[in-house]
Amino acid sequence: MLSHAVKSLNRHQWISEAAYYKALARKFEPGKELTDWLEAEIDYYNMLIDLYISILEEDGEMTVLGLQQLAQFIGIQNPEDILLKTELVGAIQSAAGHTPCFRSKISMLCEEIKCKWRAECRKLIAVWFC
């Protein structure tokens, strides 16, 4: 599902072009090249997350395998060793520069209103209380 959509993207090229346009927008002010690259990398991760979530909305179910694929595309080391959905979502969120939703206590859940994972997190929380 996700792997087919991502294969057409060239990660390095996408990030390079996005970083270039970030530099262009700031008129190529020197000394901010690394910031441009890192911001473009986060934008790439968020684009993949958006793609994954839109596929989820069509297919209906978040799977460990699908999350492992997303984590691999984002560059998380050894995602195949992470077997819990909550840990995978947290690792993906951390890589994309967001505070992970799932921490040690239920009272510490994400309160970010525009969280991309909001609907999926609610499904996982519902399973906790069953």
C-alpha cells in the first residue's frame, strides 16, 4: 500500500529541492543551509505521514506492518523490531519533530488539536479501555 506510493518518490531529490526552495525564499542568506535541509527533511516525513494517513482513511485499518513500512521510509532504525502500534506511532512522531502521543501514563496523552494521528490514537485508546 504505502510502499507502492513511496517508490515513485526519490527521498534525496525531494529533500534537496525543498531545501533549495527554502533557501530561495530567504534569498540564500548564508549559514542556514543545514537548517533548510533539516526543515525539508521534516517536511518530507510529514508528507509521508499525510500520505499514510490518507491511505488509512481509504483502507480503514492501521497495521503494525504498515507502520513499520512508514517508519522505515522515514529512516527509523530497525522498525521491524518495534511490534506495538503505540511505540511505532511514537517513534514516527518523534522523527517528524512532534511530541509522541503515547507516553507512560494515559493522562499524558497528546493534546495537540491538529494532530495528524488524532483519529488513530483515539482508536488505540479505546482498545486500552476495553
